Amino acid sequence: MFRATLKSLLARKLRLILSGLAVVLGVMFVSGAFVLTDTLGRSFDAVFADAYEEVDVNVAAKPRLELGEFEGEPVAAPVPAATVERVRAVPGVSEATGIVAADGARMIGSNGKVVASFGPPQLGGNWVGESDLVQLREGREPRADGEIVVNAALAKAARVSVGEQVGVLTLKPKQEFTLVGIFGYSGGRDSIGGVNEVMFTTPVAQQLILGEPDVFTNVTVTAAGGVSDEQLRDDIAGALGAGFEVKTGEQLSADASAGLKEGLSFFNRVLLGFAAVALLVGTFLILNTFSIIVAQRTRELALMRAIGAGRRQIIGSVVLEAVAVGLVASVLGLAAGVGVGALLAYLFGNLAGGLALAGIAVPPAAVIGAFAVGLVITVVAALLPALRAARIPPIAAMQDVATPDRPLTKVTVAGTAVTAVGATLLFLGLGGHAGGRTLVTILGGVLVAFIGVALLTPLISRPVVSLLGAIFAWSVPGKLGRLNSGRNPRRTAITAAALMVGIALVTGVTVILDSAKGSIGKLAQDSIQAELVIAGVQSGPRPPSYDPAVLEKIEEIPGVAVVGGAYGDLAQVGDERTWVGANSDVTTLGQVFGAKATAGDISRLGPDQLLVSSDVAESRNLTVGSTVPVQLARGEPRTYTVSGIYEDSEFLDPVTLPVEATEDFAVPQPIMGFIQLAPGTRSADVLPRVEALLADSPEVSVADRDAFIDQQTGQLDGLLTMIQILLALAIVIAVLGIVNTLALSVLERTRELGLLRAIGLRRAQTMRMITVEAVVISVFGALLGMAVGTGLGAAVVEALRDEGITNLVLPWADMGVMLGLGAVVGVLAAVLPAVRAARIDVLGAIAHD
């Protein structure tokens, strides 16, 4: 039986290769995700090991505001200069150095633009001299307040050289410095981990990076000979007491690396999610392939039963073929995944500013995941056809066997039940009734709903396919193609379902993001009563900001009626972290945003008062006169009194603090600005003058309200494009499914095609017939996918109504493109099967058994 199975497998190499290719692509995503995260994880391990190589013990103050994983980097609490002396006095300390190092020093390049960073911080700090790790390559160290040195990576990115005057943005507006030196790192490295660094003299660094004199972000300690790092850490911690974090260099390296790996794990889960989509589509392909193969081998399997093969042997024969396909596909997918993981790591390293990558390795998780996924998916998909093969009666070997269509009752009932389960899960997840498992419930609901719709597809395939085929029924090949596409509803449904999954996901995501764009645009149009808006596009952890002195100058421009600068930050308000804002002129809440008071006065705000939205007031039982403790990123906690409550709005901060509080914000400068013009004043007359005032704030620009809305919603277009590219893999697999189905169908209908050729069907007509069949199936899948995707997208939009997505926008143009894509997919998928059908030898086909 084993030899017979092996020969049967080798006799169908091409059709099984096409099936295995779907598994290869899915496994490639799985193994590539693990290879990528392993490579980047080890790369960051090396980066932080180098960064803390010369640190035996590090002392830092505990941050005043602890932030969550996706809430940004906490602002380091200042370490007083006196603490450095206390550390230096601890027995066992050889040397203690006060260090200033914090994100927020953005240098302006030779092109007049800020050197951007997509991920790594832009550190500002104090120059403490050369070491085994850091060496000056050009120039000298900074000695005067107006001098800086930068690392070689930043100098190259900014295209500046020693002796030039350069602008730097910090906690203060743009200031000019003379670049007196460029430094690098041991091993010829221009930076560590792609970090851009600007080094000042210590007093300047303290003032510009930390906002106050005689403080540091941390103290690095070198142990005296014979003193272990751990012992010195414990001694220093005992001497300083609570309020400080004292760690060894090894601990710092491990903690920093662990934090980044947590972020990489999210990226890994995203890639695995797309791998799951690819494998789901591949399951349909494999199921269809093995179903057709079993149908074609009915007589062969019946003969095996007649000569003594048992049902278990028949099942084992089909499953063995699946195992062989799964093994080969897993090996190829793993190899492809290593290549894809290496390529993505290379791209990530360049995007991160030249991250030095560790050597590419294949972690055990990649190997285990590749073979587990590849084998399980293939065997599970082949199991149903294997059970069907075992039920073939031996008498079938004695007669011409046709595979009759089975009733659709069972599959329809099953599809209805499964779809109902999927809809229930989606209702629970989207309605907020899933407890702490909302995401898992939603994803499970989507998966189950897809399976349910796929099971229901045979019920609707025949009438819909017949209707679609009528478009081509004006010719004999068109009529034949229409009949062929509807002759086996199950096969047509499974083939179309593979394309349906990819199209449905693309459509659903497009509906959600277009609805978000439409809702944001409408809300902005209705809420922002300002003709001009100052803003920038955030590309790193810090929002772009500008000099607040610009606001006073804008007020002097003729035709300007109202000017307001908006500040923002995360803060601990009571026992919750909350986004807080501040306005240079609190009256703009009503003038620009149309804020309406529900209690108290929202047109004035004293230095010890705050305003809250009605939602915050209700959830926290606050009224006018209530007191609220607030801890900002900097400074000590303060207690504010609620002086007013305004109606909740998506464009109003939940908590508004007085402008005096912004000196303790992480970014103590305005991040947006709103300009209301006097009646009769044209935006085009004021805009150039505002642009000139923002010349020293290159992170932001001024635009009219419509352009600002387009700028903000345009970021969603980039996200949509990325998702569409990743989901294109599912569509590629669906194309393979159509190719495979048609190729097997042509083989199955060899005698029929020979007879059609014998009675006059020409080669070109044969090719058109196969093409019509493919186009009808793929357009059916595209229509089904658009319908399912629109339904899922609309459900998500409805669930997000309370989050501000109130407008359901259907992307008709995109759906038209996808429908056209479905037709193109059918034409492309038909090429090889159509050519093969046209080349059939007529006499040999008629004699085919």
C-alpha cells in the first residue's frame, strides 16, 4: 500500500506542488516572523550590552509618572548634583559621573529640516570625555556654552561638518550652536542602535534637556578593584534609600532589551496574524485539491478496496500523501521564511538608522512552528477527502463512475450554525461583553464567521454563478464556461471561498479606515472653527512642537481675530493616567471648539484650577469645587480645583490645565495652534506671514483647515496600504487555488474536451471556455468577499460609534477596483489550464478512460 501511495504521489507532482505552495507561503510568514524577532532581539541585546559596557552600577531617580507599554517613554526624574557626591562617598566607588541623557534634542540639517528618527531616540546629553567606547573622530570636545559635538551617524544624516553653525531644538525653541566635534564608537560604528546624539557642555545640557540647573538624569559608577558590581549596587542603594533605582550595568542592559522585545512581540503577533490568514486560504486550496484528486481516483481506490485494502489503509494512503506534501512545504516554507526574516531585519535595521544586526539564525520556535503549522494544516485539510475516499464501495471499480452531486442540506445547516456562532462572538467582542478577551473574541468571531460563510457558499453558488455567467452566454464558449462553473457547486464554492477571505479582509479594513477618515473629517469640520491650523506629523515618540512666542507675533498680523496654542501630555489625574491639555488662551475652548459649559465657568482658569469634560466629571464624581491631585511628567504633584465642566467632545481634552502647568509637561511647548480670522480676511493673505514666523520651528507647518484634515487622515492611508500589501499574499494563494482547480478540472474532463474538439470546438474557443469558467468563479469570490467584508466592516464601525467613528463610508471606488481585480485574477488563473486544454490530443482524449 505504501508503494502504491508513493507511485500515486509521484504521478501527480504538479497538482500537489500547487497545493503545497499555499502552505509554503503561510509557513514562510510564520517562520519569517520568528527569525525576524530573534534577529532583532539579539541585535538589541548586543546594542545595550555595548551601551552599558563601561557601567558597573547606575543610579537613577524613579520617574514621577510611570507609563504603560504603548504610552511612550517616561521622563526621567532629575538626580540632584548633591546625589553624585553622596554616591562618590560610598565605600567601593572608584568613580561617579553625573550624566545627562534624554530624548528630545532634534538637530536641523543642512536642508533646513529636522533630522527625523523612526524609532530610535534623539538623545541630548552632556559630554563627559572620551573612553574605550567613545572616541572623537574629528575636531575637539565642547568647551563653551555655544558649542556641541554629535555622533557620526547624525552628522552624516544632517550633512554637516565641523565648524558649521547648526540649529538644535530641545525643551527650548531653536538655538544656534557651533559644531566643534564628531565622535564615533569602538569598532568603527557611527552610532549605537541608530541613536542620534547631540552633546553639550554640562550646564547647557541640564538647562536645555532637563529644564533646570545642577541636575542629572543618572549617575554612572565604576567599582573599585575587588568590589563586585552586585555588592556595590546594594551598598549604594542602602546609602541613598528609597526614591532611587540602583542597578548593575548588566541589569540595565537586560531591562532595556526586554522592553524593546516586548514591542517586537507585538510586531511578531501582527505577522503571525497575516500568516494565519494565508494558511486559512491555503486550507481551502488543499481541501479542494484533495477532494478533486479523490474524485478522479474513485475507480483506482475502488479497485484497491476490491483486492483487499481496508478503509484504514485508504485513509492512510490519502493522509500519507498529505503528510508528504506538508513536509516538503514546511521545509521550503522554513527556508523562504529565513530569507524573508533576514530581508525584513535588514530593512528594519536601515529604517532604525543603521542598527548593527546580529547574525541570522533559525530559532527553535521557527522550526517547530514551520513543521507544526505545515503538517497540521495539510493533514487537517486532507482528512475530509480521506474519509470520503474510505467510503467508496468496491463495486465502483466494475463500472464507469461519476461523482454525483450530494445534497446540500447538511452543509447548509452546518454553515448556518457556524455563522451564528461567529456572529455571536463578534457581537460579544464588538459590544464590549467579552471581559478582558475582547481582541481574541473578535478575531475568533471573524474566523468562525468566515468558515460559516464558506460552508453556506455552495447554497448560493449555483444561482449566482449562473447569473454571472449569463454575461458571457452570447457565444458557445461562454455558454459552456457558464455551465462548467456551475456544475459542481461545492468545488466552485471552495475555490471562490479562498478568494473571498482575502477580498473580505481588504474590504473590511478599507470600510473601517475610510469610515474613520470620514468621521474625523466631519468632526473636524464641525468642531474646529479656525481657518488656519499649525501642526506637524508625528514620526517618533515626541509630538512636533513650536516656539510659543510665535503666538504673540501671529496676534499682531492684520486680519487675525483669535489665536490659541494647544499643549498636550499624559498625566496621573487622581488614580488614573489621563490625557491632559492646556491652552495659551482658555477662551479658545469656546471660540474655536465651541465648548459649552455644563457647570461653572470655562472662560477663565486660575493657576490652581482645572476644567474637566462631562464624561470625566460623571465617571469620577467631580463637581465644581472638587479637588484633584495631578502628577505631571516633571515637577512635584499638585492639587487643582475644578472650576468648570464642559460637554464632552472628541476634539477637547478630557482635562484642561492652566497654561502655567505646561512647564512640567514632557513637551513644554505647544504642539498645535489654531488661528481664527476676522470676517472678510482671506486665508491666503495670512498664511504666508504665519509660515515666515514658523521658520525656526521646522517640525510644524501652517495649513488651512481642509489641508490640515487631509494631513491628519492621510496617515490612515499609509496604514491601509501596508495592510493591503500584506493581505495580497492571501489573494495570491487564492489565484493558485483557481489555477489548481481548473488544472485538475481539465484533467478530469479530458474525454469531454476531446469530444467537444471532435465536434468542432476550436482551440481558441476551448481557451475562451476555460477563461469564462475562471472569471465567473473569481468574480463570484470577489463579490462574496466584498459583501462579507462590508458587513464585517460595518459591524466594527457600529461598535466604534462611542469612540467617535460615527460615519459609515463604503469605498465604492475601491470595491469597483476589487471587482475588476477579481476578473483579472480569473483571466490570469485561466492561462495555464486553458493552454493545456487547447493542446489536448483529440483522439487520445476520446479514448481516455
